[in-house]
Amino acid sequence: MLFPAARSVFQQAWVVNDLEASARQWSTSLGIGPFYLATYQADRFEDVVYRGAPGTQQMRTAICYAGLVQIELIERIGNQPNCYTDTVPVGREGFHHICVWTFDLDADIRRHAQMGHEVATRGRMRGGPAFAYVDAVRSIGCMIELLEHSVALENVFNGWRDNCANWTGGELFIRR
């Protein structure tokens, strides 16, 4: 089953318990930085649906690039069931998802449904792109985040990638 656009995984994401400590470990282990930090409370999202019912999406993130690969570290906020607890139980850490751009979110969700990949979470960044996490754990071992392509967001990511490529070990955290 072919998708209409070439599928390049641009992000790999891990759920962690301590965002800053984990980012320091990644930096020390791989020599990468800086990490772009953000907090996403429920009010930063619209129309969030979790497993078919109204849901919430809340987390803190640290994003950095290792070459062309975006590394996203995610620290959960709150104890509500969500796509992160689906695969990484509270109190544990682990790999969660890969992310690809989508140019037709509904069509890609239908294609994944035909493969048995159910939507775990779907929503939209307030004033920004829509997203969906499809549960592909049984077939490939992780969730797949489908992120609606946005030229503006891609440009932000490209700027971060360039900054990471030129990082010489200065300030590790950039709050956004």
C-alpha cells in the first residue's frame, strides 16, 4: 500500500521522566545540542480525541537534532490516559514514536486503518497543524505520528537543525 508522498522519518521520540536530566545525558553521550524546550498545556491544543473520546494532550518537550534526525524527548504532565502511557507506563522511560509529515491526514489515517493501525490520539495545535498518533506497536513496535505539513513549522525545524549542526557546546537549553 503506497502513500502519496515519500515517507522520510524526520523524528524519533522518547518518553522520559526528567526532561532536563535526559537532555543532558543525550548531549553528553552524543555531543548534541542545543535542546529547544517547550511546555504544552491542554490549552495549546484543539479538538483532541484519545481512543475515540474527548481527550487532553499535555507534555514538556526537548527537541534537538543529531545530524538530520530530530530527537524529541517528552515528559508527561498529569496522570490522564494518553498515547504516551499507552506504550510507556507511568514511571518508566522508553522509545515512543517516529514522526513523518502528512499532506493529507485523513487519507493517511484511512491507509493506516486498513493496516490495522488504530488512531490513539488526534488533534490540532491551536492555530497550527493537525496531528495523529497511530498505534503501530504490533506491526513495527512503536506509534507513528502523522504531522500535517506546514511550511512555517518546517522552516522552524530547519533553523533548529542548522543551529544544532553548528553547536559548539554552549548553552544547552533554549526555551521557546
